[in-house]
Amino acid sequence: MSKIIKFSSTHEFVSIPKPAKNYIPAWYKKAQPVNTNLTFKKCVPFLDAVTAGYTIELSQDVTVNQVDGIALFTWQSSPAVVDVSSGESMREMPVPKGYDGSVNCAWISSFNFKTPLGYSVLITHPFNQFHLPFVTFSGVVDADQGMHTGKFPFVLEKGFEGVIPKGTPVAQILPFKRENWLSQEDKSLNLSGARSKWECYNVISGWYKTNRWVRKDYA
């Protein structure tokens, strides 16, 4: 039986997060597969990440202008979609190279959400979508008692100007069950790992999908 994550939008015209499989980037769809495993288009784990969970999309166009080296965000209607404040709260936090940490930017969410008992969510930058002119930070939220609207911090590419279109994926939500884990060394994995690697490279492609992959479904 499928687990259910519940969303509610606080604005009549703003959509709740949708399955991430609806946001496969255009460059991925256009890429041509080659007859080898050594390409992202043939990599099932790569696509599994892109399509995992649910996607928060931008509810309206956001225009970015640079004024004296500072990014200014504008949009046409309510609700507000970006919050900008002093970068003081990020002063000691490294940001990805090429991105601006001098201001504190955050996407403003317009939805509440709730997971089943014992489940949390990872909220992070859309997996493998590095063509976007921003990077959204990651956070884990325990949402099985319900969680209200909030903000998802991000940094903007230095010097970026232009329009970030409505519908752009700004964050990805991946539900997971909270469990305690222990790590341990197991040298027997060396033999089983060598065997599966040998089997994998004995076929041109498709070994992982045939022998290891399990279908996931987010609707």
C-alpha cells in the first residue's frame, strides 16, 4: 500500500508540490543515448534521483536585476515568492563557487504538509539540475505532526540577470522513514562486489536495471 504525503496550498491559485517525474529537464530528454553504460542517459540511478519524490515549483515569473552588484528580485502578484535579507546569517557558511553569499535569499513556500507517522522529508536542490541559476540549500524536516509554510534558503549565481520562469523547479521533497542505523565493516562484500562488477561488465548495458533496480512510484 502506498504511503501518503499530504499538501495544502495557502493560496487559491498556487499549486501544491507535484511528482518530480513531471520535471525531467529538457536537456535530459534531448540527450542522445550511446551504446555504453558510461553515460548519464543510460544511468538508471541518475534518473531515479531526478524523478524521486515531489517538486516545489516557482508559482510566477521572477525577474532578477543587478544594481550595484546586488540582486533585486521582482514579481507581478501575490503571494511573495522570494525573501531577501542581509547575508549576515550566512557570513561563516561557505557557498558553492560562483554563487553570491552576500545576501540571504529564500524561496517562500505557500503550502502546509504532513507525512505519515515516523516519516520525515529531505528538502533540497532539485537533484542533478545544475543548469538552474541558483542552488537551494538542503534540510531535513520531521513533518509527521504536520508542518506549516516556511522558507527554503538559496544562493544565486553571481551576476545573474534575467527571468526565472514560472514552473521552474526550486526544490525537491523526498519522504523517508526515520530509523536508527549502525555502520559496520563486512569484508565479504569485496567478493560479492567483485562478482557483480564482473557480471555487469560482461554485458553492454542494462545489467543494473535487470538485476538490482526496484521501481519507485510517486504520484
